[in-house]
Amino acid sequence: MSFWEKIKQSLCSFMNGRNGADHYSMALLWTGLALYLLGAIVGSIQASPVFPLLGLLFNTLGFAAYVYCIFRMFSRNVDKRRAENRRYVTYTEKKRTEMRQAQVRFKNRKQYKYFKCPGCKAWLRLPRGKGVVTITCSRCHTSFTQKG
């Protein structure tokens, strides 16, 4: 067994029974990075004595997010960490779904025309080049005309 395989095996055995990285930990990691960068930018502004203190506050909050992220990753209380992650995923599911749908709409913008139903505001699509078509929304059954 090589040196690197021994290190890999040691790390695997160390992380056995620990929480590891999950969605909430990764969000904390990115939030900490954003706060740290914001603190560096704001702290470098010398227009007022408030800005360096505000930069220090952002840096401290970013560091706290890093510390909590590492604590969650190495925690052996897996049930509690999974419950926290489940709450985070449930809380952010709507926004993540909206972002995925917006990416799909952007990717298919040349094949389909996307529009919202005037009744229920659901996103609908129509193939481009179909002309003026009468559409019935599958969700609220509102009929309206739309150019394709």
C-alpha cells in the first residue's frame, strides 16, 4: 500500500460516522466566502472610519460561517445535522426550482416561446412559428390567445 493510499484510508476511517459535506454546509461555505470578500472590499474603503469596522464585522461573520461549516462536517451527531439540512433544503426548494426552470427556459428560448397564464400565472410554452393559437391552461383551464 502506497503512502497516498494510507493517507486516503486514514481520512476515510476518520470521517466514518461523521456528517460530512451536505447542502447546508456548502451554503455556509459559500456564504462565508461572500462575507469575507465583502468585508475585504468594504474594509478597504477609507472614506469614513465606519467602513473598516464594517469590513471587520463582515470578516468576522464570514469566519463564523466557516467555523460552523467545519463543525457541521465533523459532527458525529448525524441525526441532528440531517434534520438541519432537511430544513434548509425544504426552505430553499422553491427558489432552487425556480432557478432550474429559468435555466431550462433560457436554454430552450429559440425553440419555444414561454409566457405566463393570465389566470394562474403558471409558465406555459408554445413552439415558435405556430402563429396565433388559442390555448387552454392545463392548471386553471383559462382560455386565451397567444402568438407562437
